[in-house]
Amino acid sequence: MSVLSSIIIVVHFILLFILCLFGLHRLSMVARWFRYRKYEAKTPEKFSQLPKVTIQIPLYNERMVARRIVDSIVKLQYPSDRLQIQIVDDSTDDTSGLIAERVAYYRSQGVDIDHVQRTNREGFKAGALKEAMNTASGEFIAIFDADFIPHPDTLINSINYFTQPNIAMVQLRWEHLNRRSSLLTKTQAIMLDAHFSIEQQVRSASGMLFNFNGTAGIWRTSAIIDAGHWSADTLTEDLDLSYRAQLAGWKMVYLNNIPCPGELPADMNAFKTQQYRWAKGGVQVMMKMLPTVWKAKISLAKKIESTFHLSNNLAYFVMLVDTLFFLVPSLFLRDKYDYLNIWWLDIPLLLMSSGGHLIYLYWGQIALNRSKSRALIKVPNLVMLGIQLAINNSKAGLEALLRRESEFVRTPKTGELQNETKVGIDNSASAVSPISVTRYKSAAPKGAIFEFLIAGIYAIVLLWAVSHQHWFMLPFLLLLTVGFVTSAAHSFYNHYQLSK
């Protein structure tokens, strides 16, 4: 066997082993959840006088949800003389007009609400939040994205955790307004449920470093400043600030018992836009903060957990590189050299790498007392969605590793509401006049053509595997083929529908 052939086989197993580590880490999360499943943050003392809080609503061209968030945020149950509301608006379309009308209306009713606008988008969301703090008067800053609708008692139920002077941030659990809108939103909801009910719960309860999720959270103003303020050198300014604050000695709290409803991306292109930003930003923060984490005076357990936390977005890149450049060639080599047919090693590694993620996602539903049978039925959809994100998230991770800069692209939201009465929203107040959704569509599906090409390659390999009776690989190759085809098809279909 040639040196090149040996390298292909060895690298394949190295990459497969790395994927296996990610899968085992997910399993460890589930195992640790049993220990911390009943954990709740220490019941706080109450402020003798409620502190001044600034609510910041960052938005950019969010016409479909702009009025809804303003109309919901003024319903927060908090003393009016202790509350300031800032609509941090970078919009370049008629969203600003809608915001101005609602702000003027509520100001006339005595609400302390400001329309904070900039003449540029420098620093994107991080830059907008940083600039808005120049006029923020609150000792604490609560941040809600435009597509979130906090319950009226959200602020009053969570502010007292800051009676502990070392607490920098309190993160609430996301719920999903449009969870049942489509198969895509149902699957997304399961993915996010696992992150919050297991990952955030376990890391917070065990004292590990965890992150603010960019929305549905409250920050101590002095902690933001002490940690170095908002920074726009990554696409996930929330993750970046979270790590800087905790490494500076601040603590953070996750409240699994206080939910905040938000809207999920309604189509595949919007979902890919969001996932691309999260994946690239996560790897950017990994490159920026991981050396600092390992130099910090924290426990080895925290360093290892933070390494998995910050690098998990590279799993897609590792998977794609392995399946495309090493697994496929290794199949041909094994057909040529009989002694390389060590499928007994591939199968357990594949099962551990993928099975660990699936058990983690499934258990996220159990952690929230949701239907076990419905969660089990959704497992194939989770597998398919993971494959559909492979190229999108791999490209994001590679660009971050190569330090290629890109614009902060907003995730388009349609403003659809589910279970409106549960969040106290008045339809008449939050309705928007008819408008074509075309202006709010996600970016064109540039990667979809590449997905079709990759699907074609796997289809050819699938036929070859059938002809050479490599039966154990058929399910895996079939999933890859169908996954990439459906991802590309969904992207083109959604783009076409929104372009009508």
C-alpha cells in the first residue's frame, strides 16, 4: 500500500475519532443532567428598592415584527419611574417610521421610551448596543431581540437575582412562538430545547463557563464595561462578552424556570443564515478566547468544558472533510486491499459520533417534560437537518479559521404568531399593513448548487457501494445523498416562493 493510501486511512480514523469525542461530550451532558436536573439558582433576596433598568431592543429592517415588540415591551410589569426603554434602530427601510410612530404614541402616555438611531451600521449589533449605552440610565440592561415577546412578569421575576453583587448576567430559557408552524420549526425547536434544558442548565449548575444567548437576558451595566464592553470583532458578540466577563471574575445565572418566547426562522434559507452566523461567530470566539481560557487560573475541568463549548461548531467541518475527502477514498482502498476492511472499527465510531448528538437532542425534550414519543418520531428529521447544515456550517467554520471577515446578516423573521393569548399580545396593536415579504427574504441560496453537486457524488458512491456489496455503508450514504438533495431543493424552493 502506498504512503498516500496509508495517510488517507489514518486521517480518516483521526477525524472520525474527533467526531466521536464531540458525540461522547454530548452524552456526558446528558449524564450530568441527571445530577443537576433539579438544580435551581439560589433564591435571591429582594431589592429593598427596585433598581433602574434599561430595556434595549436592537433591530435592523424588522418591519414585520417592529410594532409587535414595542407594543409588548411596554406591558412589562415594572415601576415606570425605574424603567427606561431604548429601541436601538439601525434600519434603512420604513421600519424606522413604524418605530417612530409607536414611540411617539407611548411617550405621549408618559412611557420613558427612546428611539435610538445611528447614521451607520458600524459594528453591527454590538456597535449599536455599545453606542446606545451612552444614553442608557439603567444599572441593569435587559436585551430582547425584535422577534422575542417577553411575558409581562419576566423582568420582575428575574431582576432580584442581581442582589448578589458578583452576578453579571441572567439568561432566560427560550420558548418558540411558531414551534408548530412547520416541520422545519419543529426540528429547530428540538435543537434549541436541548441547548437550553441540558447544556445551559448543566454548565450553569456545575459552575462551568456558559454564554449569554444574545437575547432574553439581563446584564449588569458595570459588568459589561468591566469586561471590555461590546466588541464587533466576532459575529457572536454575546458569546465573546460572556467569556470575557466570566474570565474577569464575574458570575452568570441561567434560569431554566423563566421562559421567554421568540420566533424561529420560518424557511430553510433564513435558518441557514442564522446558523451560518452562529457557526462562524462561534469559531471566531474560539480563536480569540481559547488561548486566554487555557492561560486563566481556572480548573482543568472548566478549560476542557470550554474547549468543547467553543469548538463544537467545527464538528460540521470535520464531518464534511472526512466524508468527502477521506471516507469515500477509503472505501475504494478497502475494496482494493482486503486487510483494510476493518468495518468493525468504523461502525462503533460512527454510532458514537452521531448517536451521542441524537440522544442529547432527544433528551432535551425529556428534560422539558415533552412527549417522548413525538421526540422519538422527530429523530430522523434531526439527522436530516444535521446533514442539511453540513456545507453551510462547514463554510462558516472554514472562513473563521481563515480569518475572513463578513457582514453581520440578520435572520429574516415573518412576524407569525402562535399561541398569542399566552404572551398577552393584542393583535390589533401589533398588526402591520400588508407588504411583500420579498424585501425581508434571506440571502439567495448560493451554496445550494454545491449541495446538489455533493449529493451527486454521494449518489455515485452509493451505487458503487451497492455493486460491491458494501451493505453496511448504504444507510449512511443514502442519508448523505438525500440530505444534501433536500437541503438544496428547500433552499431553491423557499427563494423562489419569496421572489414571486
